[in-house]
Amino acid sequence: QYDIILMSHIIEHMPPQELLGFINLYAKHLKPNGKLVLATPLLSHYFYDDFDHIKPYYPTGLSMILGGDGHQVQYYSANRFKLIDVWFR
């Protein structure tokens, strides 16, 4: 069990239908109140210069599927995460 799991520049390489399974696979290894840190680029003029970038994921969309706040989305994570902070560079 881990206190923190860091996923840095990984999720933008996955289509949405695979993303939740991937996150849930690792999230089950978090301790209660553990933290999941996601670092991912937002859409910019160079986003698709990396040939295998599939989709940019924004904080609001991730919060909808990971937070389980009843938003109208097609699927939810089996785990619930609370968005604590967002940093832009």
C-alpha cells in the first residue's frame, strides 16, 4: 500500500475507455486517504507533436469521472478522489 501514486505524462496516451481501468488498477494500491497525482499536458499548439498523444484531459473532466459528484458522464471510477489542487505551467 502506498501513500502517493504519481502518474506523470501517462494518461494523455490513453483513450477514455481505457483510462478508468488503468487508474483503478493502480488506485487499489493506495492507502486510505492516499493521494493520486496526475501530471498531464493540456491542449496546446504542440500537444499532438508527440505522435502518440491521444487526448488531453482537463481537471474538470477528470474530476467528473473520479469525484463521483453525480455529473452526467458515461462512466465513473470505482474509486473516489477529491480534487485538491491544480497547477498550470
